[in-house]
Amino acid sequence: MRESEDLLVIIRHAPHDSNWLREGLDAALVGAAFGQSVRLLFMGQGALALCREQQAGAPGQKASLPTIDMLEMYDIDQLNVPQRVLDDLKLPLEALVDGVTPLSERQVKALFSQNRPILNF
Amino acid sequence: MDYGLLVMGAPYSQPAPHSALRFAHAVLARGHRLVGVFFYHDGVHNASMLMTPPQDELNLRDAWKALHKEHDVALDVCIAAALRRGVISQSEASRHGHDAFNLEAPFELTGLGQLLTLQQRCDRLITFAS
């Protein structure tokens, strides 16, 4: 059994890009329900999941924003996105939901170099 | 070393299942232990007993089954991801009013908690996603 229970869940896919985002968030929620301290890192297109005021997808597709909004209820309050990704996508921080912390390259590297379980979606 | 595998790629659409199987056999050949394989996302289709590839192609479901039989590797399938995609056991099928089912032992429908438990039990959890 590992000593560190600090789970890092990485989201790399935009909303409605298959079911990656939904099933990645499900894994994060279950981790939190199991008492793990969960940190979410949104990389690449995954950062689009954090856009506030986004709509549901194609007819019948469930919106993912309500799940993002309720993460805090599960004590998942570490929502990170690399600043470089925000720059690449031309996304100002104000366009994102509350509570997102941008990370520098150095901080992202530090996250990966710590010995912790990681799940990638 | 204890290994676990997370398979999220669909059979015959993505290389992930083939890569995962080859990795599984390489790990075992080098004397490591493979504790379990967890199927999530499109990887749940690996468990379908109705998959019927041509005879000269590897039947991936049978290959996973053989891995379980020969090396006692647990084959866990996320129940939410599977039911959503029409991969369903007999008991779940009857519970949801379906006439047919396509998942049976040694594959087991289970919750995502099993994935986290596998990750905690293993020294390495290797993901095969696409």
C-alpha cells in the first residue's frame, strides 16, 4: 500500500469529446468518496471543461459543467491548469469557473515529480 | 514488483488492448506479478463474449480469459461504463429488463473503487488508453 493517498487526476479531453471528461470526473469523485485527497489538472483541450456558462452538447448529451460545479461538495477544491495552456487557448482566467489555480511550468513539473498515484483521461 | 493494468481502448479500434496484453505477458515472463486488469471507458468492450473476429485473428476476449486462467489475474470491468455501452452481465440484464447479456465470468462488473484499490495495491498501474 502506498503512503501517499493524494490522487492526481489529469483531464486531457474537451467536453463532449467521447466520454473522457465525464468518466474522468467520475474517477475523481470516487477517489474523493474513498477518502483520497484529489487534485484535478486540466491539460490541453481539457481546460475547456472549465469554461463557465458552457451549454449542453448535441441533443441528448448531458452537460458536464454541473459536475465541475459540484466538485467542491466532494472536497475537490484543487483545480489546476497550466498557464501555458490558458495562453495557447487564449482563455482568460475570468472565462473559467471559480476556484481555478493556474500553474507555472515549474509547478506542473513538481506535480509530476512527486510520488503520487495518477490517473489520465 | 506488483503490476496492475488500466485498459481504456476498444478492441479492434485502438491498439490499446493488444499493447496491454503484450505488456501483461512481458511482465509475467520477467517474474513480476500481475494483480489485475481494470477495464474502463471504451475498454469495457474487451469483455463482450459476443465478439466474433475472423478465425485468423486473435479473439481479445478469449486472450484476456486465458490470462486469468493461467495467471489468476482479476478482470474487473467498470459497471457504469459497461452498462452505458451495452456490456452487461446476466444478473444486470434481468434487473434492467433485457433479454440478452454479453458478459460473464471471469470478467466481473464492479465499481470504480476497485480501480483505486488496484492502484493502491500495486507498485505500478499502467494505463493503455488509445
